[in-house]
Amino acid sequence: MIRNAFIMQITHELSAQLEQLRQQHRYRTLVQRQAQHLQFDSNDYLGLSMHPRVKAAYAEGVQQYGASSGASPLVSGYQAPHAYLRQQLAQWLEREDALLFSSGFAANQSTLQTLGSQYQRIVLDKLSHASLIDGVRHFKHWKRFRHNDVAHAQELLLPNVANLLVTESVFSMDGDHAPLNQLAELPADVWIDDAHSIGISGESGRGAGATLSAAQAPLLTITFGKGLGVMGAAIVGSSVMTDYLMNQARDFIYSTAMPAAQAQAVSASINVVQSAEGESLRQRLRDNIQYFREQCVAQGLPIGANQHAIQTLILGSEERVIAWGQSLRALNIYCGIIRPPTVPQGSSRLRITVTAAHSTADIDALVTALIITRDLVEKANVTA
Ligand SMILES: Cc1ncc(COP(=O)(O)O)c(C=O)c1O
């Protein structure tokens, strides 16, 4: 009886908080993906997760190295495919070295926590990903600059001290680009999270971050679970930085290394990205984005301005975006239903990702479903 006292009280409190989220239309649930769903909510921008060479590399890796790396990298989890991938990334992105992490979240959070104390001031874009915010939140010397506002970033930097400026090349919930060249002019070390750009933009898919030199952007986050179609991440930079992280970053030291098979699949994916096929997949992606946007404009749908695979329909309230999302699901179309706290209050949105794997018929089905939904939801007069 006494043993259960705390858990009962806490369960009661948690249930009340969950109920509050329901009332605010912010309660989240898992939806199991089904083969017959038409997905417009994946970050697999080039469709590489289903590419025969990527799948074969994964399968061969499992045969050769097993399903797990078996230990953290500094113990015995580091194998030939990990070493190869590090070298491949460094060469491709023209940096000295790369350090592998099991996710982009871990890479960002852990690296910021580890390197943050070396800087006297850290500034981040207001719309930076949660993993970057979590990396700095326990420090006192960080500030956020207004989204993509170079002058404001400059204002927040301190004179004559070590400044670190962190931004994303493409913002995950808006699909817009950071003004990287201008930010690189500021008196700060620039760290670019290239999660939504690697593989799909830049020369041979090197991403937006690598359009800047190592001197302009000494740190890059490269995630493997989006355009590269696999999972995991790397921090790419100088060998001293990666060596320091290898010795000090707790997520790297105290976590099981990604399976060697996974590293092998990422390498195969990079090979596809660098090939002529990668170029044609990027072209197909651009064509699909353009086609989708043209259809939206022609139908008067409130599509955002950017040209990235991440397309947005800003709808306003949580209730409204939920109503749109549910109507679309009833029509077998799955889009991201994005609400606060992921995005600012009043800017709930559908996050629609168009990929190279979509056919014209898929996009037509999406646009038709959006039109039906608009008519239904707006007729029902769900508050904006
Ligand atoms: C900009 C950005 N950085 C980092 C991450 C985290 O990457 P991962 O999914 O590999 O943990 C994400 C994922 O949503 C992201 O959008």
C-alpha cells in the first residue's frame, strides 16, 4: 500500500496533464504506417530507404557483422564499415574527419553540450531543432536570434571573444533556407545542421553546408535518416574537434555504436547520391516539387513560398490542422500534422513532404484530397 503511494499520485498527475493536452488539441498518438497509405510525411526525400543497393548493403552487412555492433565505439563496437564511412564523409564534404552518432538528436545535443563551454557566447536561430536547444539549455551564455535575421545574430555576438553560431541549412518545419553565406561573414564559428539538405542539394548532393569551406563552417551535422534514407548521424569537422568529441561527448562514449550493417548501408546510399542516378533522383524530386506547387497555386491552396521538398500549408489553430489531417487520412493521404510546441502558437500546419519516389498520380491524389478537405473543413467552419 505504502510502496504504491507515489506512483499512484504521479499517475494521477500525469493523467491530468495528458487530459489538458487533449483539451488543447496537442495530444499526440502513434499511427501505424500501412503499405496502402499514401505517405507525404517522410523525410526519405530521394526514396533511398527502398533502393536495391542500399538494402543489399544493409543485408550483406547483417550477414557479415551481425545485427548489432555489440558495444560502444571505444570498446569494441567500431568496425571496418564505421571507419570507411567516416573517411567517405570527410572526403566528400572536404573536412578532416567525421564522428558517427546513433542519431542526429544525439549528435547535436551531445556535441553542443561538450563544445559549448569552450565558447563565451552561443547564438542559435530561433527555429533551431529541439536537439540543438537541448544541447545548450543548461548553459547561461546562449541566445536565440530572430529566424534568419543576420543583423540580429550579429547584435547578439560578443566582441573579441569566442562566439559560436548554430543554424540549420534548411529548417525542418518550414523548408526555408538559412542565409549561409551572410552568416559565415559574422565573427563566429558557424555550425550548420545539414539534416534536410544532405543528399538532395548542392553539387553531387553534398548539401548546403558543404557549399561553405571548412574555414567558413567548421562544424556540420549530417543526418543519415532523411535524404540518405537510413539512420544515424555524423559530426563533421576538424580532426581535433572530432578527437575531442570522441574523448568527451557522453552520447558517443556511453552508447552502443550503430550496427556496422547500418554504416555500410549509409555508405551505399552516399554512393548512389554521388552517382548519375543520384543526379536524376534529385531532378525527379525538383520536378515533383514544382508540379505539386503549380497544382496548389492553380487550386488556390495556401501553399508556402519555398521550393524545398518540405512544403507547408499554414492553417492556424490546432483544431483546424487536426480537422484537415483527419479528413486527409480518411482519404488515405498522410501528411505531417504539426502543432505547438513544435511550431509557434497560431501557426499549426500541414507539413507535406514530396519525394522523388512519388508519381504524378500520387501528387494528383494528394491535391484532389486537399481540395476535398478544404471544402469539407471550411464548410464545417473550424476556427482558424
Ligand atoms: C534539423 C534537424 N536536426 C536534427 C534532427 C535529428 O535527427 P535524427 O532524426 O537523426 O535524430 C532532425 C530530425 O528531425 C532535424 O530535423
